[in-house]
Amino acid sequence: MRTKKWAITLLTGLLFLTACSSNNAATSPDPGSKMSGGKKNVVIAVQSSDRFLETAAQKFEDQHPEIHIEIKEYLATASNGNGMKQATSQADMEKFVQTVTTQVASGKGADLIAMNSLPQDKFVEKKLLVNLYDLMAKDSSFDKSKYYPNILKASQNGDGLYAMPFAFALDVMEGNTDLLKKANVEIDDKTWTWDQFKDIAKKLKQQAGSDYVGIVNLFPNQLLADYIDSNYSKLVQQGKANFDSDLFRNMMRQIKAMYDEGILKAEFSYDYSKSLFSMYGLASPEQAITQPANTSNFQKPTVDGKAQGGGFKTYFSLGLNSKSKVQPEAWEFIKFLLSDEMQSSSDLMGLPLNKAVIEKKLDAAIQSIANGKLQMPKMKPDDKMVDERIQALKKLLEGAGVKSSSDMKVVSIAMEEFESYMSGQKSAEEVSKLIQNRVNTYLNE
């Protein structure tokens, strides 16, 4: 089984962000200000920059000498002095969220804002972000059809798009097809539930052995965070919490039952071969094609069995500050990040939003297999299976319909209170009410 797991804890879902140091904050030009020589200054707020963004900024400036792109990193952890970046802690993330949120709310924030870890629904509610559909409608040069419409739609708040997703990963469940066939199990992944997953895993354990588990190294709080991410729009609606509900209580009960019955184990193991399934983020065409021959990808189970499309997470998205004085220039940079050139960049983490680039990457991967340049697993898929993998990937891409996202503070509250339910100290009803009250207090701040 694949050992690469999808990051589903509050922090591991954000590990691609790292804190680092910057000493130019006090002397940086204000967002939207004119620099010497009359250049317009577009400031981008991120927790930590990366090569993709830095390369894009340089190339954009070369093509638009009248515009300067300033990448502003918001610090939480000081540099260790040797130039190395340090891992992000929860305190780092909370400081980033608080600082950027306060600045944008005061009208002094950056022009473009990395939204992945920010409470986007609250930003939209307070009208702090521009509806990017309005800019698309006014720009005859922008061809919306070049991008996955389902990913854009699922990234909306209401009818508006307030953060552009440049790259994403598909939430998938990988299963061992040999074991499934031996156990005579067929999975309808459009509607299967976590309760059905539990029953299927129990049946597979009878075939494979009692030392197998449903998913290796999946802990209760991790699974809870994933549940919330996948169902956030149902748990927080129009600024009000819905945790004191059968929906959320059933989530908690499902999780506890899987650990109580030994389908999942809250313990670490190095032996991933004992995992019946794996949850991971499918982040590249190559990853799908080189999947071992005895495995298949499925949509993740749902809480209630209602078909809603596959899940995905965005790796990088930007919102445009509604108070920005350089909105036309910022929009030009967003378009540049969506160009074939930048979407094809090897530095872009995740699946590109640009459909044509996905096709090119698939063609390149097939060619690399033919030339022996792409490393294949021991159980190498044949040509027919490679084609099946490609068609399966396209189906997953076109069927993705649920963006996994949430407010990190809300998830943190739920995780804290959930511990007392898993330990048996409090009932599901007590815990759901505690979470409900605490989340509502936070949402009303």
C-alpha cells in the first residue's frame, strides 16, 4: 500500500507552509503605493514564500516593468540564524491568522492574500474580498473555460469566487483490489459511508489477518479534523454553528466505533503494509499513473451516504483585498499565475487548475514511462492499465465537487472537546453542546 498519507490534522494540513524571518517589514512600501520611478506596488501576504511564487513575481515584473510584486512574509518564528526555515507550530499559524485578519479588517492589509489558512467565510461576510467573477466578466482576455469549472464552483462562497485556487490535490481513498476481490466486496464510492467503510474493513481483516487495520497511523483527532473539513459548510452555516446536531454527533460516534472495534488504532506503526486502505492527496498525474497495479482509487466515504462529488484541497489560493488601490494590477498577476507558463511550472505544488496543462503532463508522463525515465512500482501496470489509470484520473478531476476547508480555530475547538468524548468522560450530547457554544462565541467575535 502507498505510504504517502494525506495530511488531515489541523497542522499537518498546513505543513507546506513554514515560518521564516524577514527584516524589511518596517521599510516595505505600503500596498498600492507608488514606488520610485512610478511603479505600482502589489503586496502579497503569505506566511512563507516559495520558489514558485518568487519565480512568478520575477517573470511578471520582467513582462510588466511598471509593476513591482512584493512578497511579504508574516513572521511567527524567528530564524535560527543559519538560514534554515523552521517547522510551523500552531502558535505560528494563529499569529499569522490574527495579524493578517486584523490588518485586512482595518483596511491596511496586503493587496493579495494567501487564503488557505484564513477564515475565508468571515472575510467574505465582512466584504473584505473582491468577487473575482466580477473581474472575469469585465476582462475579455480571460478565458474561464480553460480551467476546471467544478473546482471553481466548489471554491465559491455562495455565488461568488473570492479566492482563486491555483493548484489542488484530490482527496482519495486507495484500496487493495486483490483483497477486495477475495472478499467479494464492491465499493460504490459515490455513496459509501464511514459505517460501510468500517464493515468493509472488518471483512477484509478476516481475509488478510487480525494484525491489519483499516488505515495505518490515523488518529482520532486527525479523522475528526478530516470529517469537519469535508463537511464544514454543513457545520457552519451563515455564521452560525451546527455542531449541536445529529450530523456531528453521528460523526463522533462513527469515529469512536471504529477505534473501539479495532478497525482503526490510535498508535503509530512503521509497517504500512498492514494498512487495508490509505487516505492521501492525489497531487500529480504521474502519481496516478505509477500507482501499483493491485490498487485502485475511490472517493472518500461520506458521513450520510449522499453523493456530493469527490473532495479536494487547494494548495495555494489568493484573495484580492477589496480595499486594494491596485486591483487591476493584482488581477493581472492572478491571471499570470493561471497562465500555461506558470501552471506548467515544476515548482507548482499540486494539480494545476489549467486543464490543458494537465493533458500535457499526462502526455509527458506516458512518454517518460516509454523512455524508462519514470520510476515505476514493483507491481508495474501494463499499457492497458496505464490508460485505465488516466481515464480514472480524468473522472476524479471532473467529478471533484467538495472543497475540504475550514476555519482552523473552529477545528481546534472541536479537537479539544472531542478528547473527553473519546476517553468516555463525556457523552456525545455534552461534547456537541460544548463545541456549539464555544464555536458560536468565536464566530460572533
